[in-house]
Amino acid sequence: MPIIILFRFGKDTIADMYAPFKIAFKYLRHWFNASNGNGHGMHSPFVFEFITKLLKDKTQYPAYAKVEALRKQLLRDNSLLQVEDLGAGSGLSKGNLRTVSSIARNAAKPKKWGQLLYRIVKYYQPSSILELGTSLGISTAYLSSGNQHSLVTSLEGSPMIASKAKENLEMLGVRNVNQLTGSFDDLLPGLLQEEKIWDLVFIDGNHRKEPTLRYFEWFMKSSGPGSVLIFDDIHWSAEMEEAWEQIRLDPRVRCSLDLFFLGLVFFREEFHEKLDFSIRA
């Protein structure tokens, strides 16, 4: 069974993240230089399968409508939440009070990528999933819906946001999520001491180089040949690009996929030569 580890990140200052025009420029450069998003000319059967069966799957699964209905509801919710941001994030607000709608708009995983997470879980059927950064529970709902027989352990640093996420997941009828509240650095050592293999880990908090590389090393101890690590916002800042480059070049990594907004890393023993692809997604 493949093991998937994903990473998403929290709140940095505006000075730390690239300006929107620079991200747009980098995205255009990625688009023109990346491999065809339809899989044409792709010589790796594994990557071709990932593109055609996951990236390009246009099926409108019933779970999509349920989660996106929740998103629409949250976008209309102007109630205030006290935010305790322990990582690095959007830089869109300097205050500790934020409306639910602003969090849904700026911090929740966009529909395109949330639905890709759903398809990854649905295709590989991981049984144990770890998410770092519950936020309002949108990505959690997509992850848990992909395999309702899995157990999703989701970590969130902000108690009020975690409470709102719990309310949202209960409203959706999600029953396979175990929520933990606190700092990733405080919670992860205990979870990883259990000496279990996490089939999927989605890290959705802390956009800095040092913690990103630290989490990578921690999860290497809980991964195997079938593992997949997925990092969010790998081109979000200079630090994140440096972290992604170091991870991509790690000799333990056999294959990497750069989707611009997500970076995927594989360790499969079938890759006799190291493979690195940038793909239009």
C-alpha cells in the first residue's frame, strides 16, 4: 500500500512570502517549461498513470458537492475566531481575530487541490492518514471522504479554529477523524514514537525552510518504499523553494513531481534511476 505524506503551511509575514506578481511570473515560467499535463510523451509508466488517473480524472464524485457546500457556507460566515498561529502562513492579517469567511477564503485548500487530495486517497486507499493543519476542516473532509475506512489524525494549532473544524466535520457526518490541538513540534514526537507507518501525511502548516526539512526527516523514519510526501506551496517563498530543492535532491528520493502549488516525492524501489518532473496541473 502506498504511503503518502503531504505538507501545507501556515502564517509568515508578507516580507517572507513572494509578492503575488512574482508568484504569477514563476507560475507562468513553470507552465511553459513543465511537461504536458495530459501525459503525452511521458516515458515513466508510474508518472503517466498518476497524470491520467489522478490529475486528469474529471469525475464529479458525490463527496465534492458536500465539501464545496460547506465551503460556500463558511464563505458567508462573518463570525470572529481568535487565531493562535504557531506556524507560518498567509500574511494577510496581522491581528489575532479573523472572520471565518476570511479563513475559508485565504487559508483553506482551494477546490482544485482539495479534490486532488480526495482522488489520491481514493486511488491509493491509505488506511492511516496524518494531517498537519486542520484549519476549518475542508481538506480534512476531502481526505477522510476518499477512504471512509481510514483513520485521519488531524493536528491544528489554534483551539478556536480546531473547534470550528470539529463542528464542520460533524455537520458533514464525518466519523473517521481524530483531532488533536497543539503545536506540531509538541504533538509529532509522541505520534511518531508509536513506530507505525503513516500511509498518508498532509502537512498544512509552517512555510519555513527549517521546520519543513525537520518534518521531512521525522517522516522519513515513518515511511517506506511506497511512501509519497506531498508539500504544499513549494514556490510560495525563497525559503520554501530552497527546502523543496533540498528535499528533491535528497538521495533517498527516487521520484519528484513539481505541480507548482504542490510538490510530490516518491521512494518506490521500482525507480532504478532518479526521476524529476515538472508537470502542468
